[in-house]
Amino acid sequence: MRPKHGWLTAVVTLTLGGGVLVASLGGCAGCEPTNQYYEPTQPIPFSHALHAGATKIQCQYCHYGAEQSRHAGIPAPSVCMNCHTEVRTDSPEVAKIRQAVETNKPIEWVRVHRVPDHVYFSHEPHVTAAVPCERCHGPVAEMTVVSQWASLTMGFCLDCHRTAPAEFLGDTTSTPLQMRGGALTDCAVCHH
């Protein structure tokens, strides 16, 4: 014996099930994992607003690996002491840095920016192409505590790769439109 309103039950089930499926997939437009706004507590309070902002220390003075390496790197405590042998020598926080140098122990900084493991990212081509650090890291020179400003999702990266000025690749003859389907958006650029 067939239930009385079998067709109605089927329609309602398909409609509700389809609605749940569409809603869940529609929400996936931004479901990539992201650490955007992540702002960990560091072992030593460090103000980029003071160092990069007020005193105008260039990013690559401390993050010297960015120009030639995949990783920008965290400066060794000895780099901090280049200034802090003369500046704020009586600060308890500077004393922690001094102790790290004297004991040859690294400071256990907490990593802020991270892309997924399946993504290959290197700072070197971005620095070489003169992509401003702020493009991905945000207004660091205004940050008392650094946070991950951008989502660093595939969509975030592709937005830039699709519209990047041609000179970022050392090409002064192509337009961004000509490059749109080219080297910058090839999957193998970021996924090795």
C-alpha cells in the first residue's frame, strides 16, 4: 500500500535536502581555512608601530631572508641588539633579548602568518618584483601587535596574481590582461 501523499513527501524531502546542500556549498565560497586576524601573544612584546612606523626601520633590516629565501625569517636576537646596546638598555624586555644573545638561545616567537601545507610560497620572487610587504601583511607599521591581516586564501592570492602589474615579472611590455591567463595564474606556480 502506497502512502497517501507520497509525491508530496518526495517533493518536500528533495526541496529541503537540496536547500541544505545548496546552503552548505554556497557557504563554501569562503570556507578555506584561514588564520585571518590571528594575533598571538609573543614572548617579548614587540611593536612594529614603533620599529617599522615611528623609527622607520625597513622590513628587510630584520626580515633579511625575504630577499633571497622562501621564508622572510625572524631576526636573531643579535640583530635586535644592533640598536639595543644603545637604546632602552634598561628595559626588562631588552634584558630578555640580551640574555638570549648571552646564552645563545633563540627567542621562541610565535608564528603569525601561515599558508596551508599544500601551498608553496616564497618571499623571494615577491620581494624581487617589488610587491609591497603591506599587500599581504597589511599596515604592519601601524600594528602594536602583529596579526594576520589578510586571509591568505587561494582567492586572496589569485586576486593579486590576476591583476598584478606586468613589471612584477620584469615584463614592461605586457598588460595585466595579457598576463591574466599566463605564468602568474598557472596552478604549478603555487602548488608543486
